[in-house]
Amino acid sequence: MNILAIDSSNKPLSIALIAENKIQATKTITTNKKHAEQLLPIIDDLMNVANLKPNELNRIVVAKGPGSYTGIRIGVTAAKVLANTLNIDLVAVSSLETLVLNVQSDDTLVVPMFDVRNDNVFTGLYEKKNKKIINLIKDQHINIDDWLEQLKLKQAKIIFIGTDIINFKSKILDYIGDNANFVNGIDNLPQASNLAFYGSDKEVVKNINELTPDYLRLTKAEVDWKKTHPKEVNKKYVEKA
């Protein structure tokens, strides 16, 4: 199976091609967030390196968020267009879960984390067990102190992963102490090759057009709209009730 994997959900941009269960070409960029300009040219370059044509692809695997609004939208949109145009399978995986794939240890708890500013994070609690990944606490947008209070109750060894972990390392140690372990170096970056292998046997999106990014919070436009349309917001909640 020939698979193209895309993760543009945060500052790093990672793309990979695998064929017959082997990595053919991969590229990860961390220097900027011009994903809209770079994504398609990189895909084209990797296809040439791997000597593959678009009609030889069998599946697209994409990180669907959470993360940067723009980044997620670019990656998911590109994946949907390619899958629709080529009439091939599309698989969507949590961007946080994509980081968990980098952890080699088994039978361990893993916390991937993205800094969302103002002491808030995108995060979730995962367990790697018998070489499988289990989501114990769903991906969410939460205050870092509230999150660490929850994790402290686990009283278990936890591996923290992600390039933004450094922003909270001292606070993590204050709450979790010696039970906190940290991933080093490149393993804190999303690796699209891992995403490609992981998505090779995952359930495909049934209706590609209905796939939407997992933002996990309102966009700035939605927040601004709610501020300027309080009556419409209240009406919407009354109707739901």
C-alpha cells in the first residue's frame, strides 16, 4: 500500500511517503509556519524522490488537530482534496495521538501537549499498552494547573512529549515530581512516517466531505461573533434546552 501522511497542525510541518511498508521519502520542517506555500511543493518533491505518481497512492493519512487553526485547516483541506480527486481512502488521526507514536516505551502513560498561551494547553492522556495506543482522557483545551492536578491523582509514571513541554517543565515537576519523564530531541516533533504506518490499518473516513478539523475551542471569529451577537447566542441555547 502506498500512503501519503501529512501533519501541518502546528509549527512543524511533517510529510512522508511509505510504500510496501517501507519509508520512501520524508521531510519535516520546523523553521516557519508557511505551510500553505510549502505543503504541495514538498509533496510533489517527495513523490518525485519516491518515483511515485499521484494515481499510485492508495491512502492519505492526516493529523486532524488540535493545533493551529490555519495549520490544521491547510492539512485537512489538502488531504480531502487529494483523497477526493484520486478517489482513495482518507484516515484522520488526532495530532496529539500522532506525538504519542514517537514514544517507544510500552505499558506507560503518555501526555502530549501543545501550548495554547495564557497557561492553557491542548492535551490528553494516553496509554501505550501491548503496542497499542489507548486514549484514557480525551483531547481537550484546559488550564495547565487544572490538568496537572488531574494527572497528579494518577500517582503513576507519565511521559510528557511535545516541543512546548519546555514551557511547563518546572510546573510539571512541581505537580508530578519524580513520576514525570520527558522525551528528548527529535522525538518531540511529529513524524509523518509514524503517522503513515499507524494509519495504514485504521478506519477510513466514510464521508470525506464531512471531515472537519478538531479545533477543540472556538476560533477568534466565533468568539468575536458571540460578543457582538449575545441575543442570537442566548436564543440558540434556549432552543437546545
